[in-house]
Amino acid sequence: MTSTSRRADRPGAVPMSLDAILHALRALAPEARLIGPPASGRTGVHGVTLDSGDVEPGDLFAGLPGTLRHGADHAEEAAAAGAVALLSDRTVGCLPTLVVDQPRRALGFLASRLYGDPSRALSVYGVTGTNGKTSTAHLLAAGLEAAGRRVGLAGSLETRVPGRARRPAVRTTAEAPVIQRLLAGTRQEGGTDAVLEVSSHALALSRVNGTRFRVAVFTNLSPDHLDLHGDLEHYYAAKASLFTPDRCAHAVVNIGDAHGRRLAAETRCPLTTFTSGPEPADWSACDIHADVGGTRFRLRGPGVDREVRLLLLGPHQADNMVAAAAALAAGGADVTAALRGMEHLASIPGRLERVDVGQGFLAFVDFAHNTGGQHRLLPFLRSLTSGRVIVVLGATGERDPAKRAALGDTAARDADLLIVTDESAHGEDPAMLRTAVANGARRSGQAEVHVEPDRRHAFSLAVSAARPGDVLVVAGRGADQEQTSTRGSRPFDDRVALHAALLQHAAAHHAREQPPRQALLGTSTPSTRDDGDPRPTVEDPA
Ligand SMILES: CC(=O)N[C@H]1[C@@H](OP(=O)(O)OP(=O)(O)OC[C@H]2O[C@@H](n3ccc(=O)[nH]c3=O)[C@H](O)[C@@H]2O)O[C@H](CO)[C@@H](O)[C@@H]1O[C@H](C)C(=O)N[C@@H](C)C(=O)N[C@H](CCC(=O)O)C(=O)O
Ligand SMILES: Nc1ncnc2c1ncn2[C@@H]1O[C@H](COP(=O)(O)OP(=O)(O)OP(=O)(O)O)[C@@H](O)[C@H]1O
């Protein structure tokens, strides 16, 4: 995910007067009232945003309480940019204000109204779960497109409105006004369907309020994001809140997962179940064979019993594919055509993406950033080699501290060599993050553990350590484009950096095999870096 302007394509909103907005608000929040300059009741509202930097003339500015500040403190800036009113739990002098107790909860519904209730004119598929949201969403989109549908998509990797340029994502699930604009844009461009990744943050922070889902998919649940939710029970409750009849018309749930079984028992929505395990379900993936060429399995569901050959790597992609197939069937799509589309999906950026310069061992970049992902990833990598599994990993700052040591511990149990390095520390001390991961890794005492703060050097070390037949994975950041710390952000794509490290290593190897040029010339060249460090230097590919 990258930081990019949120001044996304603005679809035409259905202008509403403040009186009409107040009326709509009262249906949700009876305490709603309009306070402010006398003329405010007749002011037309053309759009809505919660970011003062994103205000356009005619917007309603939602000034929300946040963790760092209160959005209402930015009301003057919003007014100067053309905001005509404020939605908040506070009043300000400069703008007429629609006051409600919980403006965040009201925002999604209002945004949906202003943009013409776009989710009701589309088939919207929502995917939630700790792991597999992006993969399932991309499989769904590929399937829908192959079935002749025009599809909008929003998730961790990108947002797509059919017929328009794709945009890098800011986060997994955008804030409510951005989602409603994306849905409205999709509808405006003749779209038929939209696929949304729905994070637990989005559910806890009401980002999908106002979105009506035709189908909601639950992939799995394992420990993550406990900094926000407090414990697994609240994390589950956030996920489960998507599967209520007022939100979704059909629930598609993985009963191969313990929390999925609970959800299947608890939801009051019409239900389709799926699994890659032995339990009887409406849809199942069985006889799964995953290797470096792809993933084969038998897919069984109502009217479907056939072999599937995915190009995507890893047995977990069978789970994601059966989830997508079940969802498409529940949504009424042409499943036969959709299956072919999913089989043609060559890769998903940063999800077990292979990096190959002919190096004689397998190298991948993956996005496993919690133990649930590691438990699926690492046994698969082990199955690919009789040599060693080498893992480069770290922990992201300002994210669930509870998972840091666990990431090291799990990796050390399933791998032979770990190189612990920096990810994006954001505002935290990177040394503290490395120590937490390395301590977790050393706790198990099973793998050799090295710590190398510099990410490029860490890649270099891992590549230098790999022997023919080994498997190397850089896990945790996937296709992220930036590495961020208190020193700022720098472009950093693991796939590009790993490719560079592999080439560097191959070149060094090649040079060792050749007669030394310096000897021929009768000169000598230092074999170490400028700084005296004996490790190889890796050029910055960015
Ligand atoms: C915990 C969380 O999700 N926080 C989100 C929340 O922050 P906040 O309420 O603390 O915001 P704040 O900085 O205190 O500001 C308060 C309000 O003032 C507004 N403001 C602020 C400054 C300004 O100049 N003008 C202005 O209008 C802000 O837009 C905000 O509405 O509202 C902000 C405004 O939209 C979000 O940017 C912010 O997301 C943060 C950056 C974030 O990264 N969240 C991550 C953890 C997240 O949402 N992750 C999930 C996926 C997790 C996963 O599955 O891996 C996601 O869906 O991406
Ligand atoms: N069905 C699954 N079960 C367990 N692990 C999975 C599954 N699908 C993917 N993974 C692992 O999780 C990682 C992230 O996958 P993906 O991006 O599809 O999930 P996500 O839920 O979108 O993650 P995020 O919310 O962090 O973006 C993958 O790289 C893989 O290691």
C-alpha cells in the first residue's frame, strides 16, 4: 500500500439540502440536530469527505474524533476549501453543523445517500478474514470478468473502476466516502459488480456503513490486530458484524476454520459453506496438490465436480479459490466461465511471487505477516525442498505488538535459517521491533537466527547463504512500495530488491569462476565495501 492522494475520481453526487440530510440522519440518529448560521438549512451539499485536505466546494466535511486529533479542529481549513457544512459530535463557529453522537457511524450511510446508494445498483462482494482477502478478491474479480461482468475492486493492492486507470490503494478498506465514490464510479462506468476487501478496522470504524453486500465471504480468523480489538473475541465480533441480514444478502463461510464454524452457526443470513478440509460443506476443494508450477485440486459444489488448475502458488490458494467459486455461485454469476477466468490468473502481486534469475534455488516474496499466514506458507515451502528453508522477516511498527515474537517463534519452528531485518517501523524504534522478533525466534531454539537491520543487506545475506536446492522467502511486506520509519519513507519493493540481490550474487559468482581481471591487468581491487564491511554491496534498484 502506498500513500497517495485521496482526491479520487469524484462521481456526480445527488445534491441534497441540509434539511434533507438532517431528515435522513434522524432515521439513524434521532438526536441529530442542525446548529449554525441561519441560511444553512438551504445550502446544497454535493459530496462528503472526512479529510480537510480532500474538501471540494459544496462538500459536507465530517469532523470525526480520532486517536491523534479531532477532525472538527480542521473545520476552518475545510470551510476555506469550500465545505458548506460540518458533520460532527462538536459544533464550530465557521460552519453550520449537523450534530450527532457518533458521526463515524452516520458517515457511511450519508455518503451512500449522497452518491445515490450505488451498492444497491451493483452486486457487491465483500471479503473479510485474517488472511486471504486480497487473493480471494482478485480471484473473484478475475472470475467475474471472465463471466462477462464489469467489475470495480478495492483492496490492499489497488482500486479499480472499470474503464479507468487503476490506482494504488491507501489501505485495505478505504474510508466510507471513498468507498461510496468508488461504487458510484463503477456504476457510472456501466459496472455490474464490485469486490471489496473488508478489514476488521473497516468494520470497527464503520467504513462500510451504507454498503449493501450481495455476498459476504469469511475466509478465516487467527490472531492479528489485537492492538485495535483487544482480544480474539472482539476481533471475531468485528468480523461477524458483516454477516447480518441488514448488511449482506448471503453469507459464504469457511467451515474448515474454527471461527468460521462458529459464524456459520450464528449468522442469520442465507448461508453457503465451503472448506478445503474433510468436513461436509456446500463447496469443497479436495485432493490438493501444490508445487512450484501451481495448485491442482478437485472442486466440488452444486452442479460442479471438476479438476481445477490454478497458476497461483500454495495450497491456501485452493481455499481462496473455493471461497470465490462459492461466492460467485451465491451471487448468481456464470460459474463455469468464472472458473476458467480464475485458472488464468497468473499471479497476485507479492503473494508467493517467484523471483528468478536462474539462481539454482527457489526464491519468493510473500505477504505472510501473521502466524496464520506463516502456518500455511512455511510447510508448503518445506514441501518444495529437501534442502533448507531460509526466511527473511521482520515486524511492522505501529501494528499489533503481540504478534512480533510469535512471528519469530513460528518462523524458527518451520525454517532453518532466519534473517531478521527491518520492515516499516513507522514511528517505532526499529531495534525494538527486531529484538522482539529475534527473541521470539531464539525462544524456540530451532533455527539459526541472524539479525541484519539493513533490508538490502539482509536480502544479500540470505541469497549468499542459499545453496542449490534451498528455498528462500522474504515474508511480510508483499508488494508494498515503501519502507517508512521516523527518518521518512523511501521507495522499497521487496521483489525488485530481491531480484537485484540475486543478480548481484550471480555476478559475483560468475566473477569468481572467471580468471581474475585484476590479475591479468596486474592491479588489485578491494573485495570489500567502501565502508570496510566484508559483505557484498547491493546497488539500490529504486
Ligand atoms: C486505527 C485507524 O484505522 N485509524 C484511522 C483513523 O485515524 P484517526 O481517527 O486516529 O485519525 P486522526 O489522525 O486522529 O485524525 C482525526 C480526523 O481528523 C481528520 N484530519 C486530520 C488531519 C488533517 O489535516 N485534516 C483532517 O481532516 C482525519 O481525516 C480524521 O478523520 O482515521 C484516519 C482518517 O481516515 C485513518 O487514516 C486512520 O487509519 C490509519 C492511518 C491506518 O493506517 N489504519 C490502518 C491500521 C488500517 O485501517 N488498516 C486496515 C487493514 C488492516 C489489515 O488487514 O492489515 C485497513 O483497512 O487498511
Ligand atoms: N486462505 C488463506 N489461509 C491462510 N493464509 C493465507 C490464505 N491466503 C493467503 N494466505 C497468506 O496470507 C498472506 C496474505 O494474503 P492475502 O493478501 O490474500 O490476505 P489478506 O487477508 O488480504 O491480507 P491483508 O489484510 O494483510 O492485506 C499470503 O501472502 C499468504 O501467506
